[in-house]
Amino acid sequence: MTNQSFSKEIPNLQVAWDATSLRPLLLCPRRYYYEIVRGFRHSGATDVHLVFGHHYHSALEIFDKAVLAGEEPEAAQLTALRHALTISRGWESDDTAKNRRTLVRAVVWYTDNFIKGDLVQPVALADGTPAVELSFALPLLEKATPSEEFLICGHLDGLCEFGGDIFVRERKTTKTTISQYYFKRYLPDARALGADFAERASAVVITAGSPLRPVVFFCKSLRLTDRI
């Protein structure tokens, strides 16, 4: 199958870049060559971190959409929990911090904070569509070939409102205590940089023409000892 991220005119020239390809390139050009150009990488289908992250984001996407549709937060929480249990049915994990039980617990913790009024509010786009799980593809100034543009592509967890401003939201979970050392791993981070680029380029249009603020991380520790 042809990789649509690469040029149709120049072999092995990538024209559409995202966090998946930028991350290995920043770590090691040789790793990028084998993983992205040659395609020698694990599918990730059984990676506990990817599976957990997918289920967690999917459940909170359902929660945000339910809230924006007018559901009471408590009802939206139950909707999100049913979704989490449904999509994770049959998933088995030996990881004590990332498994089906802790997935449900993490969703409850996050949505509980929202119900208490401790979290920022989800927002909708100008056309009324919930601003959650947004994809973007932006052309760069340089062209790859006369007929092909270089693109920076990515995916945003969503937009949120806090203190009257609109922010790009990035949700994360961790098995460790959240501290300054945790955030150092995202300096720089290809996904965060891509989201910040989209924000600066006004890739998404929101209600009232509100300007977007930089990326803000919402991190949830999965440690019971960190539960407040």
C-alpha cells in the first residue's frame, strides 16, 4: 500500500508531516528511516499505553459532546462510562496502572472534577460542531515539488474555555506523580508543537472569533496516592 504522506514524484521524500513522523526524526534520523520510510515498526495494536490512551480519549470525547448537547454533567458522566466499558470489553492488560479498571476510574476522576466545577469548559466551533478531536493539515511556505506542498498535519484533543479565553487542550495520563520532571518530557514535543502551530495559524474557527491561546496540558496521574 502506498504511503500517502510521501511525494508521488520524488521517492522517499515525505511531504505530509505529523507527530508520528517528527518524533522519530527528532530522536534519531536512522530510526526515522527504518520506522517511517521503510515502515519497519510495531503495529501498536497491543501496546497498553496506546490502547489505554485511545479508550480514555474516546470516553472523554463522548463526555464533552454530551455536555455540549445539553446533558447534565452527571448524565454525561454515565454516558461516558458506558462507552468506556463497551469499547474496552475483552481488553486484557497485566499493567497494574493501565487496565480496564483504572480506565473507568480515570474517567470517573476526570468527570467528577468537571461536575464539581473545577475544570475548564468544552466549546463548539462556529458552526455548532463540538470542538473535540479535531484534525488539521496546513501548508508550509516551501513547496516539495511544483505540484506538491509540504504539509504539517496533526490532531487536537479539542478546544476549551478558561477565564474567558479559548485554549488548545491536550489530555495526558501518567503512572507517576505529576511534577516539573513530568513536563520536561514535552520540551520539545512534536505533538504539542504541531498543535501550537495550528493554533498560531488559526487552523480552527470558533465562535465569536475568539483568539486561540497556547496549548494547555490536562494531566491525570493514575496513582491512587495522588488522588485528592
